[in-house]
Amino acid sequence: MATTYLWKGRSPDGEILSGEYVTDNKQELVTYLRKRKIIITSLKEKSKEINIPLPFLRKRITVKDMGVFTRQFATMINSGLPMVQCLEILSAQMDKENFRKISDTVKTDVEGGATLADALRKHSIFSDLYVNMVEAGEAGGILDLILNRLALYLEKADALARKVKSALMYPTVVCVVAIGATVFMLMFIIPTFARMFADFGGDLPLPTKVVLAMSNFLRTKWFLLIGGAIALVVGFKRAYATDTGKMKIDAFMLKIPVLGIVLRKAAVARFTRTLGTLVSSGVPILSGLEITARTAGNKVVEKAVNSTRESISQGNTIADPLKGCGVFPPMVTQMIAVGEQTGALDEMLEKIANFYDDEVDTAVESLTSIIEPVMIVVMGVIVGGMLISMYLPMFKLINVIAGS
């Protein structure tokens, strides 16, 4: 079992140094310090602490964190600093404990003779795309260039994800507000009218009966609605966990008016940027397509990319299988075909990705501008309809009194 040791020592210049080291063998630490010409003055095991893991308190490592880490790493590598020193500096300035521990482990593995790619591959936060690009960079002696490309890719991916989230956030908030207002009226406002109508007697108009029945059901059978909502969420998650269910749901999402356009353009931007980054970094096209399929984020796109990979392995082109999936517009497949013919596929994919990043911005603005008036009208119809249905009996009563 690995043990954490606390050590203190002096450098050849007399500087006092200290630190922690995790190892299965104490002698390994002694050898490590001697290689650094450190004279050991103190060496002891770190006392074990009771640590109760609380996942909800752990700070999640985001794409933005990965982008900052990669950008700083690239800058230091480009400046000529040794890789171990770069990782040590990066680890020291991290504010997220889980990320710091991963960086320390990577540094230890690299010090032990492992390649950076092999050290990164042990941790799930580094995707296949990340590890394969680093591996290609190490093999080609262009690690700083590859890290810069990775940083740019992560920054663009983070920006794209935020655009899509903002597109989904607005209608979600408006829907929640509309449902909340409806529930409040049915639970607290409508019952007041119900008691008043009970005193009037007589036959109520049909719209009023419907609203009163909805209010009564919500107040007395609310647990059925909550149970139904939970069952719907669980059923959706189970369906989405299967390949068939995921394929149908993702295909349906792409066909939703307006929102589907945003998701479609985002899928094209993600595909072209991922594949373009991999190809330009020297990753073989078949490996690049395999990684791109796994990171597509949409089952329809993943199926299309896998078909493309099979087509390439049989000596065909990339563009042809993409034409038949219904996700990629003709302009995209034509530009990819031109890129294949001219030998500039990576540049063409980068141009497509930049174009569709701007297209996502425009689509998000269009979605927001369309949804806002639609949701206002919907809320007005719901709230106004309930109020009118409550006042209909009063109008009827006034007409009866006036007629008598």
C-alpha cells in the first residue's frame, strides 16, 4: 500500500527544502532525493487522517479548468522548462484539490520514466482525444505546439457548450416560471373562487368546471403528479442509457423546430473542430474518426462518423457517408470533399468549425428572440384563460340579476 512521506533537506546551495512523496518503497524516496542532490535532514511517514468523501462538496474539474491547465503547460514547455518542473509549478497553483492530486500523480509517473501520454491515460479527466494528441506531440517532438492546439480546442469547446446551454436555459426558466404560476393559481387562487361558487349554487359554465376540477385534482392528488414526473424522468434516463433509445431521442432533438437547428449546428462545429484538431496534430485519420465518434455527443452523429470510418477503411472517401446521415449540410460535405482532394483536410475542417461557431451564435439569438414572445403568449393564454373561466359565473349571475 502506498505511503505518504514528509521529508526535509538542504540543497547544495544550503537552501532548506521540504515536501511530500507518495511511494510503496521508502528507498525510492531516498534515491529520488539523492538524484536531486538533496541532503536529507528529516524523513517520516505522514499521519493518516480520517477522510470521509463527500462528492457533492468536491469541486468538479471543468473544460475551462482543463483549458487553463493546458495553455499554461504549453507556455512553460515552449519556454524550455523541464516537464517535471512544469507539472510541479502547475500543481502548486491549482485551487482544486482533486486536480492538484492528479497533477502530482502525473508528475510522479513522469519522474519514474513514464511518457506524459501514459501518465495522463491513467486519469479519466484526460479524454482519448487529449491523450492521443499528447502522444502524437511527444512522438513528433512538437509537444508545445500540440498543447497549444489542445488549449485552443478546449477553449472553443467550452465556448460552444456555454452557447448551447444558454440556448436551453432561457426556455427552461420560462417554462418553470409558467408552470410555477399555474400551480400557484390552481392551489391558492382558484379554491377561493370555488368556495364562493359553492354559495351561489346553480350550474357552472364548462370552462369553470374544468379549471375547478384541475384545482381539486392538484390539491388532493398532488402525489400522483409527483410520482408521474419521477417515473417520467427515470424512464427517460433508462431509455437514454440504451443505444436504441439514445438514437431515437437524439434524432428527435435534432428535429425540434428552432432548437434542433442550434443542436445540429453545434454538432457540426464539434465534429469538424475535433477531427480537424486531431488530423492537424498527426493522429491517423482512422484513430481520429474513432475518437471523434466517441466525443460527438449525439448518437446520430456518432453513427455517421462510424460509417465514415468504415468507408475510409475500405478505401472510400470521408464525405460520402456524411451525406446520407441527414445532419451535415451539403456545404459541409462539399468542403470536406474539396479538403480531401487538395490534401488540406485539416485546414478545411478548421474553417468549417469557425464558420459554424458563428452560426451557433446566430441560431442562439434567433431561438431567444422567437421563444420570448411565444412563451409570453402561452403564459398569457394559461393565466388569462383561468381568470376568465372564474369570472364567467359572475357574468352569468349579473345577467340573471339584470334580467330579473
